Amino acid sequence: AQKITQTQPGMFVQEKEAVTLDCTYDTSDPSYGLFWYKQPSSGEMIFLIYQGSYDQQNATEGRYSLNFQKARKSANLVISASQLGDSAMYFCAMREGPNDMRFGAGTRLTVKP
Amino acid sequence: DSGVTQTPKHLITATGQRVTLRCSPRSGDLSVYWYQQSLDQGLQFLIQYYNGEERAKGNILERFSAQQFPDLHSELNLSSLELGDSALYFCASSVDYLNTGELFFGEGSRLTVL
């Protein structure tokens, strides 16, 4: 069963505007971590942000913030003040306990000048 | 630089051949994970090793095998290659006692099967 769902295959945003990339997940494990990775056209996986299941505050890393709604099982990524260099594939992922990480299908973000 | 090293970065081979992809994890990381990313798709988990032992298996074909050596480096062996095996293969590592910690990814090995 698909545990990570990203329903937006592609998104467009105007430069300098904010954008939200959606992610929902499914788990019965009380201990889990949620992650967002960026994959530019060069192919490498760049870690952006992490949210632990017991964290009370939403995670933030510079222009990235994670809107964590535990009851809804959602972990949306918000990118503020989009830049042209933000154009890439974005993957939401979950890790249940000390196990492997499972990824969503990804969202391709295009930032328009 | 994540500290995870993968070789080779690019590999072109023919159908029916066998290749070996190599991964050196970050210093101190005991767990190694292999993922396959086919064109324009997400990452599919293949297999995980922890301190030399297989820990979890995902969607790994029987033609594929892997192992983790005493020095903790890992190799992914792909045999009887088919066109559909063309993909970007990632290795990742983690400390593993932090139960939900980040995985650190290598730059990937891009395999092209002709």
C-alpha cells in the first residue's frame, strides 16, 4: 500500500511568491520521521527539512517550512520567496523507526521569472 | 558533499551483461540502503544492510543482489541486464541508532543498458 502520497505531479509558481507542495502519509507507528528532498536536473538528492513525529513545532530551515498536521497525516512543504533555482523535483519521504525511507512519487516545481 | 561515495557515476553496458555498483557510506554510518530511480519516477527501495547483515528487502529483482562488507562498504550486483534496468541507482547511509534520522545520499550511479 502506498504510504506517501503526493497528489501534484507538477506545480508552477511565479518568482518571489510562496508555494505549497502537498504530502500525505499513512502509518500506525507512533515514531516516524518525515522528510523533504529536492532533486535538481543534475540528479543528486538534496535534503531540505525533517519533522519528527513527536516534534511539537513545525520545522523550518531558511525559506523552507514544513506544515505538519499530525491528525490529518499531512506534511506539506512551504517554500517562501521562490527563486529560479528552486525549479526541481521535490520528494516527500517517511521513515518509520530505524527502517528504510519510503518516497512519494514527487512533484515537479517550475519557477517562472 | 554528503560523505557517501558511489562509483561509477556513469555506466553504459549491453543487455545480458552484469555490473557491480559500489558504495562507501559516511564515516561511522552502519546502515546502507539501495534505491532505484527509473526515468521520471520516484525512488524505489531495493535493500538495506546494517553492519554487514541484510535488514530489509524491498522491490529487488532476483537478478539483483547486494552485500555489505566488514569495512561497511556495499556493492549492488545487477546481472542479466535488461533495457528496463536503465536507471539511477542511489546508495544512502545512516547512523541508525537515531531511529528516524536522515538518510545521506550519494550522487548516484547512472546505468544505461543498450
